[in-house]
Amino acid sequence: MNQVSQSAASQQLHELERGLGVTLLDRSTRPLTVTEPGRLYLDFCRDVLRRKEDLDAALDRFRSDAEGRVRVAAIYSVQISEMSELEREFSRLYPESDLRVEYLRPERIYEAVLSDEADLGLVSYPEPTREITCLPWREEEMALACSPFHPLAAKGSVRVSDLAGYDFIAFDDNLPIQREIDKFLGERGVEVRRAFHFDNLQMIKEAVALRAGISILPVRVMHAELSQGRLAAVPFEDAVLFRPLGIVHRKRKRFNRVAQGFLDLLQAAPARVAVGLE
């Protein structure tokens, strides 16, 4: 029975009794009877087997859920409306899928990807590491952002030199986007007056809308404010500046079918988003 000989079973039973320090079977009777400690041990084994069955069932449900789930961590400037459009298209392609999107600061996105809290991360100015792979997603054209009442707002386009001397709402110096803006202005010999600096796009947009200064922002992130008439986006006529967005994931990450499908959907988007397309 169970391909175990009687002698082998007896030996295992003796070893078990020595380990427990009790007698499990009364060998003075025929047939053998179970002792009181033996009944306790039998109940324990049945409970273990029952819990193992519950564990297997729960793991089966988890594996089934995981196979239909994709977890995405995105920077705040990847707009909720845009993710909603992606989710609708993804649901059409994968109706049984479960797309979960969480908005985080850039450093937390890398942490979430590394710890496998997220399958994919969407970041600006992506930086590969020994453990992180970066894939290009798109490049968003940047333009002058100003109040509709600002003198530069009336122009159909501006030269970079037109920004010289104006109060400027900047990003914090430690952010890649500000380093690129400084380089963009510096290469053209343009100096602006830094009025304020913030660590996020939303605060900069609010400051510009309140006429605290001008800025340079991706046009795509100003959709709501442009439609509300709170901001104006004026393209540059003598230069082009793009903000790169990328997809990050853990190296050697094995994607399930739906996660790979969402990655394919992201990569099918236009590589460049220009002011004229907004």
C-alpha cells in the first residue's frame, strides 16, 4: 500500500515515536490500537492535510488572478484621463484582465518595480540600472507655458530669446527635467529670473496660471488648463525640446500574458507627441 513495505513503515513509526517521546500504537493488542497520544497526533495530521488542501485552493485562485492582472506604477503627470483611455482599449482586447494603476513619485516607482509591487513603471527621463530595464515610450514636445493674459501669450510662436528677463517658475534643481531646461536655455544664452521652484508639475501649472511667472512644460500635461482658458501654450519657433517618457521593469522579469499585452499596447502609441498634434 502506498508502495511502502511493512518493515519500512514500522521503522518510520518507531523513529516518529522516538522523536515525539510517546507511543502512538498499542502493540499489545491485535489488531493494533491507537493510543491517546496517537489519536492526538492523528487529529493533528488530519488538520495539516485539511489546511494543505485549503492552501492549494487559495494558491490556485491566486495564480488564476495573477495571470489576469497587470500592475502599473505611473508618475502623476501621466494623466488619469489618458490611463482611462488605455484601460478601455486594454479591456476591449483583454476583457478578463485586471489593470491596476497607482500614481507614485518617480523614486517610489523604481522601488515598486524592484520589489515586484509593480510589473511596469511609467517615468520621465528613465534611467536604467543593473537591475532595471528602460524601454522608450514616447517623447512629449515642450512649450512656453504662461497665463493667457501674459504678453507672450498673444504670439503664435516665440523665440527662446523672448523668454529672457521674465520671472520663471522652475522645477527643483535635482530633477532631470530642470537640468534639461537649464541646458536648453543656457545653450542659447538665455537668462530668466527664478521666481519659484517646485517638485511637481501641478504646482508649477498653478503658479503660472496665477501669473507668478512663465515656465516650460510638456503641452500634453496642460490639456485641462488649456481647455479651461487658465493657461496658454506657445510653441518655440527656433528650437524643439522634448520630455522623454519611458517604461521601466525589472530585468529578466517574466510577464504574464496580460502584462505583456499591456506593454505591447503602450509601445504601439506614437513615439513623439508634438505641439501641433495637441
